[in-house]
Amino acid sequence: MRKQNMNRDFMATARTLSEALPYMQRYSGAVVVVKFGGNAMGDDEAMAEFASDIVLMKQVGIHPVVVHGGGPMINDLLNKLGIESNFVRGKRVTTRETVEVVEMVLSGLVNKRIVQAINDAGGRAVGISGKDDDLMVCEADDPELGFVGRPVEMNVQIIRDLYNAGLIPVIAPVATGMADNETFNVNGDTAAGAIAGALKADRLLLLTDVSGVKDASGEVVTSMHPDQVKAMIADGTIAGGMIPKTETALKAVEEGVRAVVILDGRVPNATLLELFTEHGAGSLIRT
Ligand code: X2W
């Protein structure tokens, strides 16, 4: 009995692998930017699983590029230090004091935790921020927000150099300014969109903690044209935190990203489900 069940499991595994072949062929050599948000990160086990999915992508010939957030981790350290922090339209009001904490947490703690997890899974990850090789140069997004950056110049050759050398870039959304010595805090979705746009990536996967973009009846819309997204923002169906995400998606598609997917990063193997199965996951936005 036990033997039979095991056989059935092995057969299902073999079938799954076999069904993944056309997807592996389709994505071989593709550039896939994965935004890993702080809310999608979870515990060590979830982190290890994310890391192993990224390593699997690299193994089958995809060039994964990880751009991460870490909002909840920034909140934790700001709280410990007794520094108050507020959000305006989804972005953190960032003082000179705050931006130092943001850089320490994102470029230090969060970036290295992801790098370590990918390396533990057998990959070769290298952690950088938007400052390295002037990858992302910003100007102030809005005077009300302080040191929050809007990317104005992208130099993505460093990313191509890394992935062509077999490495997996892991990027913290901290950037340099036009003037000397300036540091900007960049929203993780904004950074991922700008990087994917500059790379003309095949896919931008925005991993979050919701199942996708929902319609008026609360159902996840699996596939959307940019015009439909714009209409849903205009009539209020898309609201709150989903606005900056969908706006990032629209901009990325405009800049030449082939498709953007907003999906729930807490679902086990979310990225593999999206890339290597017929069903996909979350909401896909493309022209
Ligand atoms: C974000 C950067 C981190 C981030 C912040 O300070 O929280 C701005 O709001 P998640 O986990 O992806 O939300 N920056 C300007 O985006 O993290």
C-alpha cells in the first residue's frame, strides 16, 4: 500500500517536471526581475524556499534579478531607536536621520539575509544597492517626503555583468543622488519597476501578501490589459497599497517589460507556479 502511494507521488513529480519543459524552453535566457517585499518574506523556512526557487530559475537558464523591500524591518529598528516615521501616499517620509537607518537595514540586514539564503541553496548571490556602479541615480520625488528618491538615471550594465558571470544580483532600493554624498530611500516597487524597465525584462514579478488585483466582486483578475488597469484605478476598484503596485506595473510595461505579474509571495513556490505551470498565479498585466 505504502509502496503504491509512493509510486504515485514519484509519477506525479515526473509528470510535473515533464510538463515544465515547454516553459523552461520558453524562458531560457529570459531576464526575470523578482521584487521580494518585506511583507512577503516571512520566517527562515519561507526565505529558504524563496531562495531555492530563485536558484532553480538560474539552474534552468533564466537570469533572475532580485530587488527587495524591507519596510517592516525598517519599522522595527526605527521603533527600537525611538524614531517616529509616517507614510504619505504609500511612501515613507524620510529625514536625514531616517535615511541612515533605511540604508543600514536594507543594504545590511535584509540584503545579506537574502544573499545568504540564496548561497545556502547552492546559488551564487551578490548583494548590491542602487549606489553600486551608480546603478540607480535619483532626485527628490516630492519635497514633502524628504529623502525619497525617484530614479532619473539607470546604469544597468552592472546587473548584466553579474548575471552573465553566473551570479544572482540581489538589489537593495537605496540610491545615490545627482549631488555628492546624497542618499535616497526608494520604494521597493518603484526600484524594481525602474530596473526591470531599464533591462527590458521579460517578466517583472511583484511578490506581495495579497493574491493579486481584485475586481469589484473580490475575485482576482488573472489577466489584464493596461487600459483595464487604468480604468480600475480611475473608478476606485484598485485602491490603497495596490495603486503604487499597479502604477509601477503600467510604467514598466510602457518602458518595454513584456509582462508584469502581481502575486502572493506567501504561497509556497509562488514564482515557480507562475513561470512553469499552465495556471500561473496572481494577476498578469501586459499589452
Ligand atoms: C521604503 C523602502 C522599503 C520598501 C520604506 O522606507 O519602507 C519608501 O517608502 P517593502 O517591504 O517593499 O514595502 N521606501 C520610500 O519598499 O519595502
